[in-house]
Amino acid sequence: MSEHLRETHRRRTFAIVSHPDAGKTTLTEKLLLFGGAIQMAGSVKSRKAARHATSDWMALEKERGISVTSSVMQFPYEDRIVNLLDTPGHADFSEDTYRVLTAVDSALMVIDCAKGVEERTIKLMEVCRLRDTPIMTFINKLDREGRSPIDLLDEVESVLGIQCAPVIWPIGMGSRLKGVVHLLSGEVHLFESGRNFTRQDSTIFASLDDPQLEARIGAEMLRELRDELELVEGASHPFDKAKYLAGQQTPVFFGSAVNNFGVQLLLDFFVEHAPAPKPRATTSREIAPEEEAFSGFVFKIQANMDPQHRDRVAFLRVCSGRFDAGMKAFHVRSGKDQKLANALTFMASDREIVETAYPGDVIGLHNHGTISIGDTFTSGEKLSFTGIPNFAPELFRRARLRDPLKLKQLQKGLAQLSEEGATQFFRPMMSNDLILGAVGTLQFDVVAYRLKDEYSVDAIFEPVTVSTARWVRGGTAKKMEEFREKAAMNLAIDAAGELVYLAPTRVNLQLTQERWPDLTFAATREHA
Ligand code: GDP
């Protein structure tokens, strides 16, 4: 097998999705710990906590605390290379999460055993289901009293509409938690507080029939367990890899992230069964990761990762071929070759210069405003990866400066922050207003805060009569010309220079569409 194939097939690129507080951060940290990427438990956490303490604006900082420094975490495990992509938890950042999910090959869903399937989980699962992303499920906090495991499986099946295949089954729960059974290997792992960090540090029995097991958990519990397993076998589905890979079945694990318990069992199973990099659709053909020619797309931009240098990093997922430091790549949207110098790799929390990267890997490109979310880079072929949308914002505000002399700074800040994709920036053709669109209200607070923090601009956002935005295309040049003239009052240019119709009301939009049947009014702008 060629080096390229070997490297590609050992990649596992995924994201963890959960409702806030289910334990995503804790689990992330434990995975990094098992992967040897960090030395001490608590570092991901304490960063989150420190952020929390130093500002009152925690929801946001909490997000940024983890997403800024660890948007992508790469670590080796066994003979695999794992790429874990972070997703923000707050609902107002859902677009960002959506785009991260376009860059992974599978997902891990974390559920709190006391709370079951929560609202954010449902939303995120919908996104995964759109692309048939394979999903593993980790039911967390087994050290606390929770709902019955069978109940939880039922809920996942009925609410999320996906078959459950339990791989790990708990023995007791909360104060009665004794351990877990691996349903595929038959092994029994005992829960021992303060231990369970590695296999060597755990008591493992080869099967339920080991005579010592009864001595450890008691005859009654063992009997209960056998009964329960019989029930589970009858009521649930056996693990079926093809169904898992097709997104129709989720293997289910039980454990306690904070106690390291069950995490390694999950990771072992994950690196063995989760998919290696998958083919990706483009406007012209499907790109297989095995292809030698380089290609990749940008799914996220982060402004001011290092505020001292006002840098903006574009996160590119490699889809085929190999990235080599300093290579030239064709930037399809601009039609120009670009030298990809000093690209970053993300080894756990440290950034370092990347030498080579393979399909499934994510590299960070320095961006001076020429790269946008959705951009494709190739070895020369003119193609564009599809499915990375820019949503039409639903909320609009006009930016107003407290200090009018800072207008230039304000424009720059709004333009640069909107490159991240969470907000969109519009300049009406007939006025000097600066209008910001977002999907959630928190975004305006975020932008106001960051304008001050990162650009020293004091701005407030006030209401404006815009109810929705549509990207306008098509028609003949003459029709377009006519439209530009007649509708000028409601037209604006977005950050990418495209024409946008800002409709004051839904009714107005409808009437305008009826009046201009030759033009298309698109609700999303897929960057092409
Ligand atoms: P996130 O918001 O999903 O990232 O959740 P966190 O990882 O921050 O966890 C939320 C809270 O649950 C924290 O207080 C954790 O310490 C706690 N937690 C995480 N895993 C466990 C667990 O296995 N058992 C218990 N009892 N608490 C846990």
C-alpha cells in the first residue's frame, strides 16, 4: 500500500455533539489524555473555568475559551491518527456547528444519563442525519442516578429515529455502579473509583462466568444483570457495521467521563470502526480521498486567534492528495495560485507549523481576507466542494458608533469578524449604514464585545427595518440593470461583494419576487 493510502486510511476525523453540560468538554479532555496529547486532566477544563471567572460574559467566553485554542485537536491513538473538531455548544452558534459537521466523517453524541435526549441534541442530530453521518453514542455520568438504560435506548430510538446497538452495558448505576459489560467481547470491567485510567489500572474479567465476578458484585446483582441482558438482547439490535456507516444505527456506550470510566472502551471501538476519510461531493464530480491530486475546502474562519497579530486563520479540511508545507495550491474562487506557507497544524492545544497533512486532516491557513468559508483549494482542477452554506440571517441591526472618528476601524472589524461566518455584513447601496445580520441575538453582543476588545471600537447595534435577506442572481444583464435601479433602496452589497436584497417585510419580499420573475432570490449563498 502506498504511503498516501496508509496515511489516509488511518485517519479518523470526527466531532462531539451534545447539549450543554452533558460532558463534552470532560470527554474531550479524557480522549486527549488517552491519546497522550495532554499530560494532565484539567487543562481543557481549567481554561474554560479561567475564562469563566475573568468575565461576566461567560456563555460567549466559554465558547471561545475552548473553540479559540482548540478548534481542532489531533492525536495519535494505537496506529490511528484522530482529528477531533470542536463544535460550539451555544444555540446561537449553530451555523458554525453545522459547518464543522460538513468537515467530519463521523460524530460522537454525548447524553447525560439523568436527562436523556435534550433539545440541542435533537437539532444536532438532524444535521447529522441530513448527511447520513455515522454516529456513536456515549451515555455519560453513570456514577450518578439516572434513568434506566433501557429507557434511554428507547428514547434515542424514538426521539432521534435511529436504531441503537448497545456495545457497552452498565452494571448498576449511581451509588450501585459496579462496572460495565462489553457486549461484543463479553469482558467485564469493574468500576473502581480513582482508578480505571488504563486497562492495566482496571480489574477486567474475561466473561460473566468468571467465578470471581460473583464475589465482587454479589450473586443478586449478577442474577439481575443476566436477566437484564436477556431483555436487552431481545429488545435491541446487534451491532451492524454497515448500518452504522450508513447512519442508520448508533452503537451505544455507557460510562463516566469524569471518572475515566468507559472512555477507553469507547476510544478503542471508535478507532476500529469509525470511518476513515470519505469521498466528498463537488459541483462537477465526487472526490475520493485516495486521489493523489490535492484538494480541500475551508469550513471555518477564526479571526484574531492571536490578537497581537490580528491574524485570521482559515481552517481547511484536506479531502484528497497530500499537503506539503509551502506548496502552491489553486484557489478556485479567485482563479489564482496561492502559496500555502506556514500552515498550522493543531496538536491538541498547541499550534505548530505543519509539514505534511493527509485527507481527514485539518490545517490552518493564514488569511488576509482573501479566503472565505466554503472556498476550495486544489492542485489545479476547477471544482468546488458543495454543501457548505451561508445561511440567510434572520435578525438585523444597524451598527452605530459612539465615536464617529472610528468609522474605518468599525468597517474593518465588521468585515473581518463576518468572515467567520456567524454574522453577515451588508452595505446598503443608497446609504452609509452598516448593517449586520445574524441568526441569533447573542451574535450582536459577541460582535459588540469583540469590536471593543479586538478593534477598540465602541459600537452599539440598533433596530433596523429589515426582516430578511436574499442573494439576487440570474436574469439578463438588462433585467438586472433595471432591477438595480428600481429596487436600489433595498439593495446592499455583502462582504463578498455580492448583491443582496434586504426586504423590509416578508410581504415586500413576496411582491418583489413576483414582480421580477426572471431573477432568483436565494436564501443561502453557497460559496462557489
Ligand atoms: P459540556 O458543557 O458538555 O462541555 O460539559 P462539561 O464537560 O463541562 O461537564 C458539565 C458538568 O458535568 C461538569 O461539572 C462536569 O464536571 C460534570 N461531569 C462530566 N462528566 C461527568 C461524569 O461522568 N459524572 C459526573 N457526576 N459529572 C460529570
